[in-house]
Amino acid sequence: MANNFTRYLNKNVGTSAATVVTVGASTQTTVIGLSFANTTTSPITVSAYITASAVDYYLIKDATVPVGGTLVVVGGDQKTVLVTSDALKVVSSAASSCDVVTSVLNIT
């Protein structure tokens, strides 16, 4: 099995869900970091969820990120495991309002 660290960068996330990563065949992905940064001049709310078998499971839903602030959803002692076909998605309450940085460990 190969272990590969990688990151995913989503710029200007808005009101349409952005897929951060979809886990490929024979792969397990551990999310080790997931942060939202508010890039606007107003507070926003953000959500992150996993779509598995066409069902959405929220990691966080409609959490407020203040002006100039960052919300760390996954990090420190907390990790999230994704399996084949899972998709990690993020969305914001305002158009082009946040940047999302995701760090993962892929095991193939």
C-alpha cells in the first residue's frame, strides 16, 4: 500500500456545492485538515459534508465564519475517513466568499 499526502485548494467557494475530492477505486482517504477562510467583508455561513451512496452526511452545517476569520472543521486530534466513491463537498452562504484548504492522506 502506498501512502501519499496531498492538499486540495478551492478558491472563491460560493452558494453552489464544490466537490473537494471524490475517492477513487481501491483508495482510502483520511482528511487531516479542513479549513474555511472568509474572504469577504461580511460574516458568512459554511457547510461541509460527505456524500456517500447519494446521501449527505454533514461534518458541519451553517457554521458562521466572521469577517477575516477562519473555521477549522478538521484538524488537531480530529480526522475523517473517506472510502471509495465518497465525495467531500463544501458550500458557503454567499457567492465567491471563502477559500477552502483541505489536507489528506491517500492510501492506495
